[in-house]
Amino acid sequence: MENSTAPTAATPRIGGLQTPSQTVGPYFAYGLAPEQYHYNFRSLTNNELVDPLQTVEAITIVGKVFDGQGNVIPDAMVELWDANNQLFGRFGTGTDVEKRFIFKALKPVSVNGDAPYLSLILFMRGQLIHSYTRIYFSDETALNANDEVLLAVPAERRHTLIAQKTGNYYTFNINMQGDNETVFFEI
Amino acid sequence: MSNIIYNNFDMEVQPPRLAPDYTSTILRAPTKPLVLLKQSLSERTGPVFGDFNLGEFDHDLTKNARVNGEPLGERIVVHGKVTNENGQPIPNTLIELWQANSCGRYVHKVDQHDAPLDPNFLGTGRCMTDSEGYYKFYTIKPGAYPWGNHFNAWRPNHIHFSLFGANITNRLVTQMYFPGDPLLQYDPIFLAVPPKGRDLLISSFDLSITEPDFALGYRFDFVLRGHHATPFE
Ligand SMILES: [Fe+2]
């Protein structure tokens, strides 16, 4: 044996094949949304993309996530990304009594004539890779009717991408499976 | 002229959405084909966490939840680099992690495994990669724990990680495993990854980062989705 003073370093893996995805599992809350779930650790982000007390035009987006038997999923994590305003939020479905996700956000505006939307990323136990979808808005009928992305979606499934406005909030339910399975995108 | 296109998930190494041996996927995996999206501003951008003030011990799980002493278990250092498929480092990106304690018990209230909680260990932390894409955490080696997927099902030792990368297409949630774990061959979550991708989830023992009289070192590099160029049409 030669006398090695410098210990052998593990071989780095730089570039090459993607690191595979694995499920977020059931126990993400104290790490990824600690304050929402009342753990003693500071959250980096929450469900307020904007502070509704400071922003009169803030909208509310609420929804539930349903599994293939129509049961509400109480351990999903939802992330919203508003690219134009560079705003991000995250909320788990485990704390609301009805197991809803609830966000305060800005209503996005149309860019280049596209229908306004927010990006939504969904994680949960039972998903080995996260799902990506978009929230469009029911009060944007004209823009929705001509939107390139919505038109690329089979007509009978388009409604799954459109949050329904009721009063001052929008409802966006997500169905993982079934007749009304939400459209998920490959990005 | 050319256009930068972000790569899709590489299904030669990524797990399928439906993997029936992992029974929770049966009612939760989308069944209809995904709709391919032309990438726009949303996919070329993502949240930037540079403005957050991380806590002094956010990267050190052996210290960030101490109440009256040191957490129990084997101290480890986990370090590595975040790059994309093209080999470019991903600097200043947020990495979050969470894990069971040395007995295989999560702090999460839903975890009912009959193993002790450690009053000095929360099991979560975070850090930013440096300008070269490098990160380093101190923690306790997590224990294996049972779960209800099938009779006598045990998860191999693992640490959960969440990464953002340079844009939304880079988003990655994964689990890091340990070399030589005999439970890997029975774990349907790990085995859902095609054989070609499995080694990418197993950390390497790293004597060069092992700290004498203190902690064992492991290396785990992350490779996020990269990009390629296509000519403008
Ligand atoms: Fe776990």
C-alpha cells in the first residue's frame, strides 16, 4: 500500500444524465411549508404572492386536488409561478378544514395577445414526478378563445384549465384522473 | 441564428408517472397524455431566492434545532455540485432538504412510526449553491422506516431534496440514497427509476470531505435538465 496522505475524493458527476425525480412523499410539510403547518422553522415562501392587505387588486384562487376515486387529496403541495410579475408561492393542502389550497395573487395580464395565466406545479405522495399545469381565467373569454396554448388542448378538455370566477375569487379544482382529468403539460 | 430549447424529462432515467408497485401512484398519476407546451416566458424563468436571509444554521441540521444537547446519531457531511445536463454549474440556487432522524422517525405529525423523536433534531434545512454551484450540509444519517405500501415494506435510508435551478423546467424534487443499502432492491419508489438512472440517486462515500473525529462525508451531485439549440424557422 502506498501511503496516501490526500484522501481519495469521490468522483464528481458534472453534467450528463439528469438526476431522476422521486416523490415529495407525505412528510414534506415541516421542511417546505413549516409555518403553514405550525412547525418551528421559518418559511421561505407562503401562499401570498402579494400581501392582500397592501394590494387591493389581489385575487384569491382556491381549489381542491382529487384522486382517481374523487377523494380530496390532503397531502399535496401546490406551487404557483407568476412569470410576468416574478412572484412565487407555495401551499400544502393539509391545513385547511376542507383540504383546499388557497392563494392570494395578482390577476396576470395578457402578454403578446396570449390569454393570461399562472403556472402551477403539483407535488404529492404517489407522484414520482411533479405535474405542471396552468390556471387560465373564466372572465377572459375572448383571449381564451384565441390562445395558442388553449387551442392546442383538445376542446373537450380545455375547461379543466380555466378557473371559474365567483364573486371575488376563482375556483380551480385539479382532477388527477377521470372524465375531467386536468390537462397537464410537458414542459 | 438559433433558439434555446430546454430539454424535457429524459424518460430513459426518469420514473414513469404510473408505477403500480408503488401503490399510491395508481389513483394519483395522470392517465391522459401530457400536452407538449411551446416554452414561453414562464418556462424560461423561475423564482429567485437570493434575497432571503437564510438562518445561520439553516445548512447545519446538527445545530439548527438544538434544545438541550446534540442530536443523536451518526453525523454526516453531504456535499456536491449542481449542474445541468450541459455541465454548466447552477450558482445561487436554493436547495431544501428534509429527512427522518437517526431512528427513522419524521417530526411530521402524520408520521406515526413507533420510533423515538429526537428533541434536538428537526430534520430540515436549506442552503444556496455558491458561485460554482457547490453546496454542503451537515446532518445526521437518517434511519430506515416502515411504510404501508406492502407487507413489511421499509424505505431505505434517504434524504429528500428540493431544487429550483435556473427556471421552472429545472424544478426537481428527489431523494438521495446511501451506497450499499440492502433495502434499495426492495423499494418500489427507488425501483420505479429505470435501471439506467438508479445509480444517479445513490451518494458516494467521500473520504476527502470526511472530517476527522467528527463526521463521515458523502458526495451527491445534482444534474438538472439542460438545453439544446434549434435553428430559427
Ligand atoms: Fe421519506
